[in-house]
Amino acid sequence: MDRLDVLKTYKLFIGGAFPRTESGRYEAIRDKRGNLIANICLSSRKDFRNAVVVARKAQEGWNKASQLLKGQVLYRIAEMLEARKEQFVEELVRQGLSRIAAVQELELSVDRLVYYAGWSDKYQQIFSTVNPVNSSHFNFSVLEPMGLVAIIAPENDSLLGLVSVLAPAIVGGNTVVLLASESRPLCSISFAEVLNTSDVPAGVVNILTGKTAEILPQMASHMDVNAIVYCGNKEAEMKKINELASENIKRVVFYKKQNWEHPSDESPYFIEKLQEVKTTWHPVKI
Amino acid sequence: MKDTTENVKFKAAWKYAPAPEATDHVQISSSYDLFINGQFVPPKNKVYFETTDPSNGKILAKVAMADKDDVDLAVSAAKIAFKSWSKIKPQERGKYIFRIARLIQERAREFAVIESMNGGKPIRESRDIDVPLAANHFFYYAGWSDKLAYAFPNRNPAPLGVVGQIIPWNFPLLMAAWKIAPALATGNTVVLKPAETTPLTALKLAELIQESGLPKGVVNIITGDGSTGAELVQHPDVAKIAFTGSTAVGKFIKKATAGTNKKLSLELGGKGANIIFEDAAIDQAVEGIVNAIFFNQGHVCCAGSRLFVQESVADQVIQKLKDRMSTLIVGNPLDKNTDIGAINSKKQLDTINRYIALGKKEGASIYQSECHLPEKGNWCPPTLFMEVSQSHKIVQEEIFGPVLTIQTFRTIAEVIEKANNTPYGLSAGVWTQNGAKIFHMTQKLNAGVVWANTFNKFDAASPFGGYKESGFGREGGLHGLKPYLKFD
């Protein structure tokens, strides 16, 4: 006897839970033939603000976690993603990729997580300095996370792109509110399920689906967001972000690239972009 | 007051004879033009403005007011110069910058005197801090010119082009050095606009640069007011803006450059927390408090303008601070005995006085030392506000003068919360003899520069810059190269 599939309801990921959008709105995602794939949540500005509240609460604790632990959590995400390989490949295919391309994107995503897991306790050694000042002081500069980062994830490479901008943000101790690819949002919520089984503390990563045009101004203007990462190349959107970000001197990072498959799309510089430099002085003369 | 505290009467012991620095070796022209393409050229509109000595109101010189056409001329000179400057052998580029450092050292005394005359800061500070640090900054970055590949491995660093630089009036020469030195070392060319009230040392630097043989157009220095700066910010051929000044103007610049490809670095305001624990070396901490807030009349973006004292030692610290304040000499900037010079401008004095009136109105208790103030000029006695809370405007907003607010605290968690409860994040200070407490605090304070058991120290090799609304980008050290480079 034929069995009826049990379909997944795609919800948001906020504070380690999977709520529906508070607005109750949805958007139908369809395949090329027009068949319904899923109804995804159309997040509201209020959903974003709620996510900021939990991400802010989570930031201090996540920052305090040792870099070794952060590396192990990222590695755990890679393990969980690998274990769900088939699910993601199928989802990517449903969103229009060939099976070969889907497998490649999944594998690159896993490898990228492993790559950044390895950087967790090393990037500080690349970028920090001991500064030989012309007085009797010990003086050094270290990196510290910017804090709460809002990310507008790449529109293409809906899984690999998301992983490529998310991993360097969190391995550096930031917490994130991420808006998924508008046209291909499915993987983002499945990835949230991966995060939720990977020892990532609640609130460290929050994922919303919905319309960029609607959420972007809120992300860029929110006074409790320290930095905004925008993946895309729409001049009007970038201008808007810079204008609104000026209100609290938010740090702004633009990634205009269209795909994230190149070896140069991973480096410690992606981590560094979301770090502040703190310099400490202390006398050495007794 | 605790019994152990001795109210020391330093002042009663002796009187200071005046010890003014001579000005006869200093050359100030009666009028200055714009330094564009290696020449001093008159402004297109023939408009000049007067620059004065804030300690006595005397006019020192007339200075050109650059408008849009002049900015255009300077930017095109820099644009043409960029073609060759960015291509010359990096070591040769470095040698030019070394030469500038040496020339500043040779003329250090002249620069120090003019800095004090035009800006109002005590000669001891301009002589021992501003001018030597400016020379050191050129010396430091000169050496980087041919070593950039080591600073940024595998990234192929390249210069940006013409950089527009706008600097404030609190450290006129030093800020010019902070801006020009890394820009040149990385192969960029410069259009620099000094602050309206303090153009003279930058113009003397232009003379020095002319004498140094630096290729024409590599550095252009144009004087003017905010409108000149706005023209520079909006000029389409400027690849990058580096700005030091108020947070309000910084926000305006960020907004104005939105939608362009201009890179930006901002060094903006601050409201630094200076935290004294009960286990601090109290006498040293009191010196630290004085240095944190009264250095350069408090015209310091990273000033320790919010003092937090642990409750158990608050009475003792405040009494010792008052005693120490009674010895501070406010007066002639050129006198080597002077601790606190003139407020930079009438406008800034008005701002400070407005905040002092506001503090009284908000119900804070005020203490000002009974120092003698000269009759002419812009002066403000060192001022304390006690019995203030986080919600007071004088605690939240940058006053940029010798005005300190004092709050007490009981626990570490409490003081961290209070110290970080500000939109700014430039500097912070911690005073304790407990090592673990120092590192706990320096990690927890949201500030780009943290001084432990010291305050207001600067060095060419030490990165400086803020978190949050105090701006972004670093100046000084290896990290200070990055805002002037692009990478693969």
C-alpha cells in the first residue's frame, strides 16, 4: 500500500527554538513546474527584533567559551551536516540544482565548516601583535568579536554561501541573526536543524526567511546590531545599508561575489573582518 | 575623610617664577596660502580667515579658505602624483618619509612653540609629547614602505589612490602625522585639511614637506572650515576618507559616502571610563586621574572623563584628587610651569560652560580648584562633578574639556556594566595591583584602547581606535596600515 509522505513545516530558528513568524505570513516556494515545495515563513521586522534580543543575550557566553570549544562546536556542525547529506542534496535538487552540483555544494559546505573549526584557536595568533613602544610599557593588541552581526546571506549557493559567511562570524565569537537566500530558503532552515543538534548554544545563530527588501532596513538601522554583512551586489541596497548603518556607526561588510566555490572564498580574513582590535598597555618598570 | 589621609599643602611651600618659552626663533608668516602640487597658491576666491592664539586672542596669521575649486585643484594634483608615487621603489618612498621625520626633529622646538601658540596646549605637552610623537610616527611608517608584503602575507597589498584626510584641533601636528605617514608609506597621495582653529603647524609641515623634496602633489594641505571638509568628502576622485573628529560629523560622513566606493576610517568621540579599585596604588592612581582628564585641557577623545572609584576608597581618592588639583597651574601655554593651557576656542569654551551649567542644573555637586585664571583668553578651571548617575547628560555626553564626573561602585560586575553602558568605546583605564583583576577588566571593557595602571599613553607602534560609535579602523602600528590598502 502506498504511504503518504510526511512533509516538513519550514519555520524560523530563533533562540534555539523553531517558532513560526509572529506575523503569520507565508510565501509559497515552487519548483520549475510550479508545484508547491513548501510554504516558508515570511519574517517580519518584529521577528528580527526578537532574534536580536536572544542573540545579544547569547553573545557574552559564546564569546567566553574557549576557542578550543568553539572549534569543536564547529566541527560538530560539520559532522551533523555530513550525516544528513542525503537530505540536503535532495533539498538542493528540489531548489533546482543538478544532483552532481548538489553533492558538490554539500561536500564543500562540510569541508568549509571543518576549515573554520581549525582556525578557531589559530587566527588570534596570526592577527594579534606585541607592540614595541618607545616607553616602559608592555603593549599588545588582540582581536575581539564585534558582537552581534546581522547577515544577509548569499542569494545563490544557498547552503555553501550561508556556511561561508556564518562560520567565520561565529568562530570569532560573534552571535548572528541571518536572513536566508530569498529565492532558495529551504536549506537554511534544515541547516538550523543541524545547528540545533550540534551543541551550538541557543541564540548564537538565528535564522530568518523572508523578503530582503523588507528586513534589510531593520537590520541596517537596529541600534543593538554591531555589524552587518551583506552578500549581493545591488547598488541601491548597499547605499541604503551604509546610510542606515551610520546611525550607530555599524560596521559594514559587503561580499559582492556571486558564488563561494573558489579556494580563496575561505581564509582567516573572513574572520578578521568581524573583529575589533583592542590594545592594552601596562607599565613594566618597577 | 579618612584619618589616614593627609591634606598636603603642596602650593604653600614655594612660588613658581614665570618660565615662558621664547618665541623669537619662531617664524610665522602674516598670511598663508594653500599647499597644492608642491606650491603655495592663493585660494581661487581670495578669501582668508584669521587664526588666533586662544590664550590671549591675538591674531597670529591669515589663512586661506579653500572652496570647491581649490579642493578640486588639490585632488587633481594628488591624482596625477599618485601615478608615479605609487610606482616608485618602495624603499625610496620610505626614504622620503624618513627625511620628513628627521626634519621635524630638527625643527622640533619651533613646531612645539607654534603648536602651543595656535592651539593653547601647555608647552611641556607640545614639546614632550605632540612633536616627538609626530616625528616618531613618520619614522615608524617610513620603515614599513618596503615591507608591506610581510605585514599582509599572500594578500598582495596595493594603495587606494587619493586619500582625503580631515583632522581635529586637539593635536594638530600629531594628527597630521597620524594621517599622512601611513598613507604615504602605503603608496597613496594625500589631501589633508587641518582644523579651522589650528592650521599653523600643518602649514609649517607643508613648508617642511616642500623642503624635503617630496614629489609635488603627493601631499597637499588645504585650510578651511567644515564646508571645505564637506567638499573633500564628496569629491568623486577621492578613494578614501580618513576622519578624526566628532561622532556627529563622523555619522554625517558615513551617510554622505554611502553609495560610493569610498573607503572610510573614522576616529570619533569617547567617554572613557577610568576605574580605581580599592587595591590600587592610590597615589599613582590619583596622578593617573589627573593625566586622564586634565591632559591637553581635556580636549582628548580618549580622555578618562568618567571616573569610577570603589566605594571603600572613594573619600580618600577624592580628597587626594582635590589636593592634587589645587597644585595645577592654569595659564600661559608657553610657560613651562603650566599644567593646563587655554581652551582651544571661544566656541569650545561655550560648549564646556554649557555642560558645567547643565551639570549643576541636573543636581550634581561641583568642585573647581581655586586656581588663578588669566583675564584675557579662553580658560576653564579643572572641574569635578560628584553625586552623578548614569542618566546624567554630563555622564553620557562627551564634554571635551577639563570636566570629570565621579561615580562610585561596589562590585566588579557593577563597574563593568556601568563602564560599558555608553555608545562610545574608545578608551578605558583600570587601576589595581591585582594582576588577574587587570586582565579580567581589560577583557571585559568594550574599548579599543585599555590602559592598566597608566593612562593617555600613545605610540607610533601602538594601534589606536575605537569600538562602537567611537569609530572604526586603527591608527598606529601594523594595524594602522590596513585602512590605506586594498587586497586581492
